[in-house]
Amino acid sequence: MKTMTRQLMQSGARLMRTKGVTSAAAIAAAFVLGTPVMSARAQSNGGTPERGAARLGSTLAGIGTTGRVLTVAAHPDDEDTPVIAWLARARHVETAYLSLTRGDGGQNLIGNELGEPLGAIRTQELLAARRIDGGRQFFTRAYDFGFSKNAEETYLHWPKDSILGDVVRVVRAYRPQVMVAFFSGTPRDGHGHHQVSGLLAREAYDFAADTVRFPVKDFGLPWTPQKFYRSARQAPDSATLRVNTGEFDALLGRSYYEIAAESRSQHKSQGFGVLQRKGVMWAYLSREASRVGPDDARSERSLFDGVDTTWAPLRAKVPAAVAPVLDSALASIAALRRAYVASDPSPLVAPLADALKQLRAVRNALGSGPALLIGEGIGRAAQVRARPAQQADPALWDALSLTIDRTSDALVEAAGIAVEAAAPQGTFPVREAEKTNVNDSIPVTISVFNRGREPVRVAGGSISGLGLRENERGSLDVAPDSTGVMQRYAVAFTPNSAWWRQQGRLGNDWFLMPIDARDEVQQEARMSTMAEVSLNIAGVSVSVTTPIVYRYADPIKGDQQVPVAAVPGITVNLASALEYIRAGVPVDRVVNVRVQSSYPHEATVRVRLEVPKGLVADSIQRIRTLSAQGGELVSFRLRGVLPEGGHQLLVAAFHENVPAMRGVYPISYDHITPMRLYGTSAMGFSAVSVKLPPRARVGYVAGVADGGIDALRQLDITVEKLEPAMLSSTDLSRFSTIVVGPRAYEASEELVKQNPRLLEYANRGGTLVVQYGAQDMSRFPVTPYPLQWTRPAARVTMEQAPVTALQPTHPLLTSPNRIVESDWAGWVQERATYMPSTIDRRYTPLLSMNDPGEPANNGALLVTPVGKGRYVYVTLALFRQLPMGVPGAARILTNLVGASPPAGTPKM
């Protein structure tokens, strides 16, 4: 058991290098925020990219384009999708978005995930958006630690040189001619992260070519962007350039703004669905710096004014012997664009194949490509790989490679080829190499569909992200209107894992895994289960890569394709990652352990517990035989007494004497690729000294990302979940208090309709506790007396900000627990959010707090009599504290539901 403890704790330490948090919070962080596993892109998620004639026509139009733009902002939802869609779709410019963070510190309107799980969701939302608008995606290592009011505060968390270095790495790897920052880099950006993104974007523009400050071996080959713009969407009068993103594309049947709106609407966790408006829609940009082009920025007509994006300057760098070959290929492609007939693309196949051969010949004549900044694995920083002395000009290499990729895509599309890879199950069990046997192999069926008019040869197929049990060789010919099928057998040696989590995180500041030259799709693909098929079309070799999926028909949703993932053979899940428990009070609690096998055969496991001192289990071990890919719930009963503080319960399932100590937590939403988050198999207990209110019975209307119900139950307070639609028919008089969870009104129109019923409950003698709502709750006329919010709404973001009790003897601060200074210790991310700034005099403010240098805000906890009862409005960030086991949050919540109004029990 000591070995088990040591292994678990070492695993937790690797996953989360925390600093400055309470022990209970550290346990929650280590065991809730395990390594996310990002599967390959699901073909059915993230909108409906064009197919067939529209896709081929769009690809043809983009062959030969050499422009490249990098846009920069702070969070996943900060991007200007109309600009990205217009550049990528209308002008076929290579366009990328660099988000400094993955949005880990945001809120969540679609589920309970916060922190790194939310960051994983928002990463996938960005990738879904990019699949629609045609952009590429990059990130730095910065962790979204929550709202920040200025750049100075942000730099306390993000080491400036490190994050600037990441931006420089991306600029040097991507090599844009033009950079666009979506924020001004000034306090008017309204968020410290936004301001920093604007500042770092400009510094990267200025210093990306500085090899003294940013050495080549660590940051890649130098690059000099030619122009720097900022978005002027908030100040159109300052714009030096505007573009009509509402331009209509007859081939796609939509305007680029409509495409951008669909892209924007992928940020569902943040509630950013928007209308797909038709008509003229202007995007505004302001040129801030330029090394080329006219002196008068307002005379420009294009982002690329002064930048020669034709092949003329690049052709001069091509070896003389192959320059005519390049001219021939480009001329052929131009002719193909003019000759394209959507109803019959087959005449394009042979000319496209010839052009592809020519383009490859030109690239081969250049010698080696530019040196790449590539990471060599876990624990090793990315460095430039050595290349031969003869290296191609980076701009020429980029343009040729992009043209080759687009020509290859067009060839496959014109030939009518589709490739699918399917497995009979959604997971592959991970086995140690020496124990692998045929029963652990999973068949993968690779199908090549030839829907064209000419035969195609399949030269071979391979699998990445898994190992092949047999590396089968051979080829097959696929005739028109037929299907070629290959069978491969795969085994998994390591679980698919999120690349950016592999070295953990330094507190709430930044991830430790270095970034390199690869964009997010490339990083994800190397960690995913993919099939690659080599084809010979019209005498030229091309490769097609596709995710390996488990495919099934859902009676409601239809065709579902779930990316296959390599997972541990045995996983151990606890019902909770962290629970409250009353300190110094006898406990009798059942702990449920879910043991799951991914093996295709029976597996016998011994489930063992290691309980914290003070608790005793009815058994420390239970033996179960799991069916093939089966699971079982194993229950243990704990009794005893825990002292105040943080404690942990450890669980391991031994299979063939090998301990399984990881839990898998699936996340699945229709608009993104399914994910698995991994964490160590442990549960934290936050033992809190708390007095319970007598005869408390709580009705709870759940909000978003709301752990309040679970916290109350763990504290032994009787609580019942109330659905908004049932409020009108439920006898509310049996509740001493009703709690409305965070942002519940925003998430439920029915709750807004039923609010008079809740106010009636308070008028008749009940206590109604409403947690914080939208940035402007005045949109919902639900409070008994007026409250007003500034835009943006006030908040206290320093979790250590001093708190002053304005009414220290008020029952909400004294009964049944006296709230003291220690109750404000150990808070995470923020004190309060979306606080009202103008408060009707009929409310009594109980607390005052503020960030440094700001005036006091009294809107954290408000109470007012309503008829015979009481109305309480709370903007304290309890939704962040309760899942982390913060003791003071539990005591405050207990007081909120426990202090009875003067009239006592409501009569309804």
C-alpha cells in the first residue's frame, strides 16, 4: 500500500504543480484536472464544411495563393471570425489565429466543467470554428487564470519573456507577411489578458527577426512580418481599411459573414451564438506599422498593399533549371480553374496529377526545407533540428508546400476518392508491450471508395497513434464505383493524451510543455488514432489521412462517428474528485468506485482502498471479474471522524498484479469532438468545522457549473433539486430556503417566467437566495428592487482581496457559523463576479471588498426583507470555491441556507 500511495502522489504531482493553494484545493486540482485526451477530429462535429463541387471549386481557387496572415488575441472567443473567414474563404489566404490561452478560467454555460476541463472544451470549440471558417489555430503556454483588470496583474502570472517567446516561435514557424492584433494593447481593452495580447503581438512583430534576444536554436529561423494591423471593430472611425465580409459566394451559397457567424456560434460554452446575417457587413482594421506600402495608411485598398503576393519574387529564387517547370504547373492550374465544370470534374484528374508532379519536382530541386523547431518528446525543450547546408528560402518553401498540398487535395476530390477507417469499438486497451497478445489487438477496417471514372491503386495503409500488430504490405486496385478494403490489426502501448498537459502546469500561470512549429491540428493528430492511405491516382502518389472512428446509428441523431482512443486497460473512477465532510463529527458515508475494463476479454481485478487516518472502511479490498469491455460499481462504507483540514482517499485496481490508478472522465457535446480527461484515482476530503442550521430543508434550482447541491448534501443538509418547469405545481412551503444557482436565469427562460412564484414564496415568509447572474441582470426583471450593473460588470479578481463585514452581527454572518477572517483564506481565482454597482437603498450590503487601487464595492452580499421573508443576492464566486473544497465557502453557504427570516416557515 505504501507503493500505491507513492505512485499516486507522484502522478498527481506531475499532473499539477500547484503553489499557493489550500491542501483541499490542491487535492481537487490534482485529481479533477487530469490529463485531457483529445481524440482525432470527428467528421460530424463543428458545422458542415463544404463537400463535392463546392469544395473542389474552392480548393482550385486557392491553389497558388501565397499570402499569409496571423491574427492574435487572448482567449478562444476573442477571434474576429468575419476577418478570418473573409481572408481564408474569400481570398484563400493562409490565415491563422493565435490565442494566448485555452480559456481555462472562463465560465461554462453548457456543463459543470471548469479550469482545465473547460480549457479542453474551448480548445475543441476553436478547432470546430476553424474547420468552418478555414483558418489554422495556434496557442501559447499561458494558462487562463481568470479575469484580470490590467496588464501589470497579468504579468504577475505570465512570465512576459516566456509568453512573448511563444508568440515569436509561432511567428517564426508560421511566417506571416501580415499580423493583425484584435486588441489595442491599452487599458481600454477592459481585460488584462486582452491588453497583454495586444502588447505581445506588437512586440513579436518588432522583434521576430532578432536572433540575439531570440536565438535560432530555441525559437526557430528569424522572420520579418511586413505589416501590422489592429482590429478597429470597437472604433470604426479609427480604421484605415474596411472590408465587406458580407460578400456573397455563389459557389458556397453563403456570404463569408454567414460562414463566420456559424464559426462564432461554436463557442457554445460561452453562450456566443450569433445570427447569420445577410447583406453588407463591414470589418474595420487600422494599420499601425508597416515596412512596405504607401505612407498614407488610409490610401490602402488591401491588407497586402506593398506586399507582392504574386509568384514573381518567388520565381526569382527558383533554380533556373526548374523555373519553366514551375511556370508550366501554375499555367496548367490556371487553365483548370477556367475549365472546371462542377457536374463532371473527371477531366481535371490527369492535368492535376501532371501539375502535382511538376510542383514536387520544383520543390525537390530546392534541396532541404527550412529548419523546423520540433519538440523531441516529454521533458525536452523544442529545438531547431539540424538541416543540410543547402536550405530553401522559407517563403518559397512555404508557398510551394501550400500549393502542393492544395493541388493534392484537389486531385483526390476530382478523382472522387473517399477514405474511411472504422473500428468495432470506441477504445483500444493499452497494454505493456511484452504482454501484448492477439486478444488485445483491435481490427481496423480501411475502406477506399472510388466514386470517380478511373481506377485507383491503393499502395498501402498505416496507422498512427497506435502500434500495428502486423505491418501488412501489398496493394490493390479499386475500379470506378467500387470499394477497396484493407484490414489492419492495432495495439496500443500508451494512451492518447493532450500534448500540452504532458508536463503539467506551474500553478495558475502557464503550462510547462514547450511549443514548437506545429499548429494545434498537427499537434492533436500526432497524439490521435489516425489512418493514412497511400494512393496512386493517374500515375502520381498521394496520401489521405482520416481519423479512425467507431461508427453507429443513433435513433435520433443518425450517423455518429466517434474517434477511437487508446485508453488504459483498466480505469478506476470515483463518484467525486473532492467532497466536503464535517470535521470532528462521526461520518457514515458510502464511496462508490467504478471499475471499467476496455479489454475484449474477461479481467479479474482487486479493488483496494487506502483511507485517511480517522476513517475505517468495511473492507479494504474487493475482487470483481469484469466482462469484456465491462464495468462494475464497487461500494465501500466509511465510518469514523476526520480532523479539520484536507485528506485523501486512494484507490487502485490490480489486474494481473499491475495497479491501475487512473480514472477517465468522458466529455461529450454535439458540437465538438469527444474527449477523455484523465486523473489519478483518488478522492479528496475537505473536513470543515461547520455548524448545521436546525430543521433546514433547501430547495435548489441548479445554475450552470454549479456544485452547490452536492456541497449541501455532503454537509448533511437536506436539499431537493427543483426544476424551473415544476415550480408552479410544487408546494414550496416545505422549504425553509430556496437557492437559485449561478446564471440560472440566463440559462432558463422558464425560470424567468416562474420568478413571481419564487418572490411570492419569499413574501410568505421564505428565504430566497439568488446567486450571481449575467453581466447585466437588469435584462431579467427578477430582483424585488432595482439593481444596476456597469458594462463590464464590477468584479473583485484578487482572491486574496481583504473583506470587510459591514454588518458583522447580521444573522447571515453569524448564524449558525460566525464568519471570520480565516473564512476568506484559500479562495481561488476571484472573490466576487458581476457585482451590481448601483444598489437600491432597500437592500442592506453585508460585505465590502475591492481590488487594489479601486473603490470599495458593497455588492457581494445583499439582503432585503420581502414581505414576511427575505431575499438574498450573492455575487461571491462560490461556484469556483465549492468544487475546490474551500472551507470558508462551505460555512458561508451553510449560513445562507440556514438563517431563518423573522416570520419563520413560509405559508403557501
